[in-house]
Amino acid sequence: MSKMFVEKRQALYKNITTQEGTLLRVNRSIQVEGAFGVLKNDYNFNRFLTRGKTSVKTSVEK
């Protein structure tokens, strides 16, 4: 592994394990869940399992 990679990784780990870093991570997870809640509730969206261009086009046209 690169020496610079190891140093950056250690610095990032130090940042996310502080009390402030932990609060930021918790806040971010809450914000993401809200976005999925809006998709599910407001747009009656039930599944994200659509693969391929053909499937995506047909699911939008329904």
C-alpha cells in the first residue's frame, strides 16, 4: 500500500471517530432515510429493483 494512502486513511479514521464526526454520520443517515420516505410515500414507489434500459422505460410508462 501507498504510504500517502495509509496516512490519509488514518487521518480520516481519526476524524470520523471524534464526537463531532459521529454526530455528522448519524445526521447524514437520518437525512437519507427521509429522502427514501418521500419516494415511497409521496410517489407510491415500492421497489428499486429494475435492471436494464428496457425495464426502466416500461416501468416509467406505466
